[in-house]
Amino acid sequence: MTQESKRSREMMTTTDLANRWKMSGYTLRKWRMRDIGPAYIKVGKGLIRYRVEDVESYEDSRESGMN
């Protein structure tokens, strides 16, 4: 398996992403209802996962370019 294909399989939970961005999981749930934020996958009933590559892509798209 290539490094790229391994990375595309890495997943995060809502809690993982909330911790990464220092926000509440509740905020991420509200964003999903409003179609805001990175792409996510519904796994089974009520289980949400985010691909790391989708999270990083979303972060890159949100950069302001200001240092």
C-alpha cells in the first residue's frame, strides 16, 4: 500500500476533529446540519467519520494567506 493510499484511509471522529480545532463537537454537528465544514462519512447509524485528507483540504481552503 502506498503512503498516499494509507493517508486516504485515515479517519477522524467528531471528537478527534473537535480537539484538533479546539472547538466543541456540538459545533461540528451544527455545521454538518448546515452543510459547513469538511466532507464527512456516515458509517452505520449515527457514526460520523472525517477523512484526514478531507480535513486537511478544508483547512487549506480556509487559509487567509495572512501571516
